[in-house]
Amino acid sequence: MRIFLDTAKVAEIKEAVAWGVIDGVTTNPTLLARAGQADVAAVTREICALVPGPVSVEVLGTTAAEMIREARTYAAWKLNTAVKIPMTVEGLKAVKELSQEGIKTNVTLIFSANQALLAAKAGATFVSPFVGRLDDISHDGLAVIRDTAEIFRLYGFTTEIIAASIRHPLHVLAAAKAGAHIATVPFAVLKQMVKHPLTDIGIERFLADWRALTEKQTGPA
Ligand code: E4P
């Protein structure tokens, strides 16, 4: 399973890339605002230089024509980007056109397996079901991942599933088991995934035992 970082903060991306676990990045207008990054071209270029996989950049237009125009601008940067297109009728039209032009798309704001199916049929490279936002309103976000994975498998779709809107490490684990190809995780969740209290206790105990042994042999330092 691939892991993308769900952020536009370059410092977070640099840190996580150094851990050797990051395959790509997803951004959206909210994440760019949180990072204080209004120059989308510049920050995307910077992020693309850091990660091997695609960097998702979202369109702001609401008509197919506007989305296609923005996507073509992003494609002209000649970077490894996937254009994030909202799951609407206009979005589907844009995805159909862009897939014919060979421009990678990531259909975002997916909240049902039917939406994912339609996006895949239109030619989406990726679909992003929002697990956390569904859980927030007491729906089963992971069921969308499970159903979408089953449908894609049954009918041989090559569209990849990005489990998005991840709130905690259990979402990543469950999304992996449910068949998501990728999870896009906030940096805070990635840090939680590294930690286990028994690891910390284990390190403390190894060091304490070693200290005790060496002090017994050579006396306290
Ligand atoms: C990723 O592609 C989405 O934009 C992101 O995961 C949304 O997460 P949120 O629900 O925490 O805003």
C-alpha cells in the first residue's frame, strides 16, 4: 500500500520523506490556506521535487470548461501532478476529456461507491473517498472503500482508490485491509502510526539494563 501525505506544508513533507515512507502528496485549497501558500505553481514545484509519486492539485472552477482549462495549465508545468476534480456532473465531463488527453485526475469529495464507480467509468486515475467526513456524520466511511474496492476488482477498473479524510491510524489500517491502494494521511496521523508505548518502554529497558551491566563491570561514570 502506498502512503501519501495530506498537506501543503513543505517542512512536514521534507520530514516525512526523510523517514522513507512517503510516495506522494495530496493538497486542496484548505490545506494550501493552512500552509499560507497562495502561489500554487511554486509550492507544487517544490513538493514535486521532494516526492516520487504524484502531487494532487485541486481545481477551483465549477464548470467542465473551467476545470479543463485549469487542468491543462497544471499539466503544462510538466510535473508529476494529478488534477483533483470534484465529484459533480461537470467534474465527470472534465475527467472524460482530461483522461483522453492523458492528464491524470483524482476525483475528490467521493462519499459513495456509486460516485466512485461513475468517476472510474469517466476515466479517473484516482478516486478519493472521504472516510473521516462520513464517520463524522455517523456513516460508515470504510464501507465506501470496501464496496469500491470490490466493484473495481470485479469489473477490472484500473482506477486507484485513495482513502482520504483520514482521522487516526485505525483508519489507515482498516483502509489497507479494505483494499485501498493508497491512504493519504495528515502528518499528525503519520507520527501516531510510528508510535507505540511498548516500543518506548522497550528502548528504555534495553538502555537501563545495558547501563546497569556496564556500571557493575566498570563502576558508575
Ligand atoms: C484529500 O485528498 C482530502 O482533501 C483530505 O483528505 C480531506 O480531509 P479532511 O476531511 O480532513 O478535510
